[in-house]
Amino acid sequence: MCLAIPAYVEQLTTNNHALVNISGIRKEISLALVEDIVPGDYIILHAGFALQKLDPAEAELTLAMFAEISSINRSP
């Protein structure tokens, strides 16, 4: 099973990489598969690679659903 998740691009780094934020976790990822990414964009992240740029409203909705699922799973 594969899982791709939304990530917020905080800054561009060297060699076509970026620093992203995934629910408070910061990670450097590759932008080799996408073009025209700038800080403030959301991307779909899978296995350390950005797969595509994501609409901010869609990203926020998806992240909210993940948070809701996580809170349900923590309930006794």
C-alpha cells in the first residue's frame, strides 16, 4: 500500500530540494518530479519526493481529515 500526504513547503534548499512541514515534522525532500514550487505551496509527498503541487484548500481539508481520524483512533 502506498500513501502520499500533503506537505507545506517552508523553504527551497540546494540541488532541487525543499524543506517541508508535515504536521510539525520538518523534512528535506526532492523536487525532481515537479516544477515551479515556491515556499508557501502545498505538495503531495511520497517516499521523499514531491509528486505534484496541491491546491491549498484541498491540502487543508485533507490534513483536517487526517487529524480527525487520528483523534478517533486515540479514543478509548
